[in-house]
Amino acid sequence: MVANEIVVGADTAWRRSGAVDWALHEAILRRMPLRAVHVVDERRRHADVAPVKIDGEVIIPDPVPAADQRVLDELSSYVAAADPALDLGTDVLVGAPSRRLAELSAEAELTVVGRRGAGGFARLLLGSTSEYIAYHGQGPVVVVPAGWQGRPGGAPIVVGVDAHEQNDGALAFAFEMADLHHAPLRMVHAWDVAARDTLDLAAIPDLRDHQQRLAGELLDAVAEPLQHKHPDVHVERTLIEGHPVEALLDTAESPAAQLLVIGGRHHRATTLMLGSVARGVLHHATVPVAVVHERT
């Protein structure tokens, strides 16, 4: 059962990551409880605590290191200053941070994590924790780039539409976010014609026009039921001939979007993973990216 709360991962660099601020803003807007989780690596915890011998038996104590508890104490003060009425829960958990947060995503309304790197080569460094959660989480997982400062009200939300994948979860989430934030929604579908050295171009007159028409029909078909459900959302349909990663990144950056939404997918029925488009977007986006997985 999905809990009515937003889960955000908080490490020692949470003030610089942007993830806590994104999750806090969303929790305030939704009037939804915020749960900040700091995961202590099992190996580091044992390294910090000396074993003791009691009645001849060696025991490793299980306290939370003071530095880790201080992370959430400082975060609690930060949230209270922003909105004293917000319901905030804080947890220090033990284990592998990536796996523990991915497990929590199964019961969270939203799961928010930070992404290290701010520009140049650093933008390619998604980080093992955020990458794992984006690939293996359930429901919507939002990856926020380091130093994210937010966008002014009314900045668009961009969602990618793939002709070969399930778009239902990503589209529903994108429409809900656009409605909630009173933002325009840009639906983006990238398409391309066959290479000129193939037979397709010669076999089908005006192939480019034909494929562009099919792409437009796809956007119209998937948008119609959600537009009825969210009549106040202004929808812009964008067709781009080219690679989907470039199409999504360019649309999200010009003008700058407040969120880029893409779909996750199932693999072999049990393992959630991402395709090459989602991987490319996550590694290069300069705006927060929501990866919306179907829940198992």
C-alpha cells in the first residue's frame, strides 16, 4: 500500500544537493508529510564502534553515530524554519543507501534523491546511489541535480512520449504535476525516418510526412483522455525529428523546465530497469528528472 508521504534521501551534503529543497517545496504544496531518510553504511558504522566483551561474548554495539544523527537534527531545524506546520519524519537507517531507499520507494508517494555533478564532465557522474534508485525504484523517483535552485512559477513541465513503451504512468504523473503547479505541459515525441540507403525511403512516398503524421496522431491519442481529466492544463504537443535524448534535453532547457518526466519500464516481469533514452536523460539533464515506474 502506498503511503501518503514524500521520501527524500539526505546525506551529509544535503544542503548542496537540491533534493531536500525540491522535496520540501513539493510537500508544502501538497500538504503531505515529508520523511527524510539518512542511511548509514553498515561497514562504516561497524568501523566507528569498537566491539565490547560482555560475559565472554564479543558484541558490536549498535548506536547511531553522532555525526549521522546531526544530519537529521540540522535538517529538522531547516524544515521547521520553512514551514513549522509541516509533518516531518526523520529516520537514520543502516544498510546500503541505494537499496534501502529503493525499498522505501515501494510505499512512498514520491521518492526524491540528489545527483552529484554540476557541469561539464561532472554532469556525467550520476552517482551510484541515485542511479540505482532511479533504475530499481518503484513509483515516481525524482533525481535532482546538485545545486538546483528551482524555477519561477509557470515554468513548463516536459514529458517524453515513446511509441514503443508504456507511457501511462509517466503521462498521468506529468499531467498531475502540471495541474498542481499551474504549469504548461509539453509533450515531446521524437521520430526519425529510415536511413537513405535502405529500401523504406524509396518504397514509401513522402515517408517523412507519413511518419510525422503518425507521430502527431500518437500524441493526440495519448493526450486526449488525460486532457479531459485535467482541463485546466495547457498542453503543447512537440514533434521533433531526431534522437529522443537530444529532443528531450533541448526541450527541457529552452526555455528551462521545472521538471522532465520519463517512463521507467519492466524487464523480465520482476526487475525494473531503464532504457538507453532514460539513461541518457538522467546523465545529462540540468533539470530535475522524474522517472515514473509502474509499481509491482
